[in-house]
Amino acid sequence: MFDALAERLDSAWKKLRGQDKITDSNIQDALKDVRRALLEADVNLQVVKEFVAEVGEQAQGSQVLSGVRPGEQFVKIVHDELVKVMGESNVPLAVADSAPTIVLMAGLQGTGKTTATAKLALHLRKENRSALMVATDVYRPAAIDQLKTLGQQIEVPVFELGSDADPVEIARQGVEYAKTQGVDTVIIDTAGRLQIDQDMMAELARIKAVVQPHDTLLVVDAMTGQEAATLTQTFNEQIGISGAILTKLDGDSRGGAALSIRRISGAPIKFVGVGEKVEALQPFYPERMASRILGMGDVLTLVEKAQEEFDIADAEKMQQKIMEAKFDFTDFLKQTRLMKNMGSLGGLAKLIPGMNKISQEQLEQGEQQLKRSEAMINSMTTEERKNPEVLASSPSRRRRIAKGSGHSEKDVMRLVGDFQKMRGMMKQMGQGSFPGMGGMPGMGGMPGMGGMPGMGGMRGAGGGKKKKKANKKKKGFGQL
């Protein structure tokens, strides 16, 4: 997502490189590139016109600060305008004065509405809020079964009365049941259609009138581009919505929906779906999204991902091992698997400032090299994982590992050599005698990842608050 837009905008900055100041003449070419980039990203035409006009006005009226290049100042102006267009700040889910909070989910068929319902329920569990999902889609075959399956997966109950019941009555009884059970939040999954029709809108209106939701969220597909903004506007005018969930933002969508919805419909994007897994739902932060679009990374989201997977006590022990050069192959394997739980290597790289320039080919090579390293480590004995030094002096051990993993003895020797070098470097980093971020395995100096220079890891981000989690997953973030 946004890759093409980011590349186009990067070409706009180049127009201003080498310039002493921003002028009317040198900014016009840059603005043309910005306009073209937004149109190609399928941003609404009216939004593009207003955006370019505002950026031009801000740029022409700005004074170049001492020590700041014109190109850098122009990037800052574009960044601020992107944030403004997308809503400026995160709009959280509503919280009722007295439980339960009622959330009504709406959307066309095929947008991922039922899955988004489960993703939202899991998100609430991570915030220690109990949830109940209510299945009112009695029209789509297996819709109720899909929600029940997802409910079992995330351990969230589903209320349903079968496919012969009235959707309005299902919603009403679901809310009443939640009250008796002391449930914090009720999420009502409604039926979708292939297109907007009066029957759909009438049923949604009846359900809304009966349950009186605190939040009405429209689930829209990012792949539809600026049509998503038009759809959101239509639902808002006819039903009244409080926000949107933008799904499939991890696909090859051009980003137009994210940049158009708030300005066209007036409804904020509250969450974005960034993958097929039920964990792949994130609150929408306009400033973070603007930073990603401009290739500045998104460290805050990276830290939040890490907080969900890493235990602060384990992280402190790992840091001590690194400082004492006792980090072994078992530790490496553990951290590599935890990193995988955070997402793909490519997805994580895009969150790190400056890493957006890594090619897809390099990322794929990195993924393959990590898999090869993991296969070789899995073929080692406990003693060999704990003391990699024994492999350096034992050809027979290396041959056994090579045969067991399906790789060559040369590959095993390279893994051991890289690991020993990396361990020495990490000790220096831990003692503060070597510049870098040291700690995240699989990147930079880690075995098999030589094709990705500069990714040393993340150390010292443990100052954030620990998160309590209802799903008994790990908490805290200290050392990756």
C-alpha cells in the first residue's frame, strides 16, 4: 500500500534539492508531481485540488528556516497537510456511560465486515474489555457459522437465533442478553448487499432505532479507492455513521480511500485492517499514516506491536545475555519467532525510518535466509545451540547439521561464523561502545541477513507503559 504514491512524492522532493530557497517557480514542478501522485493513488479529484492548493499556499508563504533545506521543508508542509486531510487525530471507539457499549457494524457484502467484527472484538479483549458478537446476517449463506467460528478462535461469545429469525429481534435480544451477562461491549454484525438498496438501508435503520448504538461503523474496502469515500458519504447521509473501518489496507490498494474518506464524508477512519489474520486490526492515526506515506516509518506502531508479543521480564534477561555475550542460538530462534508474530519482515521494515528503500527482492532474500538459518538451528542439539563454539571446531557436527537441514556444510559454517561476530557486536552495543540500535534478531548483523544493512534492532524502547492483556498474552516492551 502507498508504495507507488511514496515513489511519486519522492520525485517531487528531488525537484527542490540543490535549491537555496522555495520560490514560485521551483515549487510548481514539485506541485505537479504531488497532484499527479495523488490522482494516480485514486484520491478524490476535489480532495486533490484542495490539497495541492493548500500545500502551494503554505509553501509559497513559508520562510526557509536556517539549516533546513527547501526540499525538507516542503516535505514537512505536505506531511502536515496529509494529516489534516485524514483527520488530524485518532478518534477512539465510543465508551458508554453505563455498559454495554453498543457498536453497529455496517457495509456492503465482500468488504470483510464479519471478519472486521471479530477483529474489533479481539482488539477490545486486548484492552481488557469483554465483548459479545451478535449475528444478524440471516441472508448470506454460512454468515452466522463464520462468525461463530471466528468467535471460537478468539474466545469471544456469539449470540444468534438462527437464520429464520428477524434481524431486528436478534439485535434487540442480543443487547438484552449482554446486559444480563455484564458484557462491556456488544458488536452487532449486520447483513451486507452487493450494492446499496432500500431494503438494506431500511433494515439497518430499524436495527439502529431499536438498539441505539453508541458507535455505527461502516466497513469499507480500501481496494475500491475513492469510491470508498463516496460509499461512506452515502451511508452517513442515509443512516448516520460515526466512523469507518478501512479493510485490506495491506493489499495493492493505491491509498485513495484513506486520503479521501474524512474530507468527502465527514466520517473519521477509526480502524484499519492490515492483514487477513484476526489480529491484523490497528487504530487509525493520521499522523502515523502520513509518516508511512512519506517514507518516515512508524516507530510508535512498531513499539505497540512489540508490546503485544514481548514479555518485559524476558526482555531484561535477554538484554543481560547480550551484554555478557551469552546470547545463544536458542535465544535467537525464540526472538525470530516472536518477530514473525509481529508480521512479515517487509511489513516491519516499512515501520522503521529509512527502511522504505529496501527492495522487495532484498526482503524476500532476507525471509529465505531466516528460514534457512532456522532449519539449521532446528537440526542442532541442545548443547550445540547453547554453545555455538563447539560447532566451529567440529566438522562432524557441522556435517550432521547440514545433512539434517538440507543445506551445505559451508552454509552451517557461515551461520556459526556470522553468529559469533554478531554476538561480539551486540556485546559492544550493550556496553555502549558501539553505535547502533542492537537487539532485534534477523536484521543487520544477524546470521543470514547481510542483504539488509542498517537494521541493527531496537534497544532502549522499554520506557513505555506495560499493557495488561485479557487474552493472557505477553506484555511489555523492553529489548527486541
